Amino acid sequence: MSNKKVSGKTHTKEQLDNWANQNNPNNKAYRSNANNHANQLNRKHHNHQQRHNCSRRHKEAVLMSLWAPDYPEYDD
């Protein structure tokens, strides 16, 4: 948790509540932000768009076969 403090003399009640929510480990937004930060630090983690682009990039290589069977009955 952060050691920073926010003063009620310089901030509104709404600002104080927002700051408390953002710095509370029991808060869903705090946990989500921490998870996103951890994922950004993980080099092997890919977001949805990166996974989508990767599969599209490699689709051509998978569909294109270098070997084709020989069908002697069709050779004329």
C-alpha cells in the first residue's frame, strides 16, 4: 500500500473517497490495476489483440502445404 497521504483540507470528500478506493487492496479496481501491471511486466503475456494478430500471421504458413500427394490416375 502507498505511504502517500491526502489531506481533507485540500481535497473534497469525493476526491478522498476515490483516492481511498484506488489504494485499498480489498477494492476490485485496485486488484484489477495490480493484475494489469503484473501482466505488463510479464514478457510472455499477450493481450487479446496480440494473440489474434499472431494467429492471423501464422495462418498462411499452416494452410500452405509444401508437399502434395501424387495422384497417378489423374496424370494424362
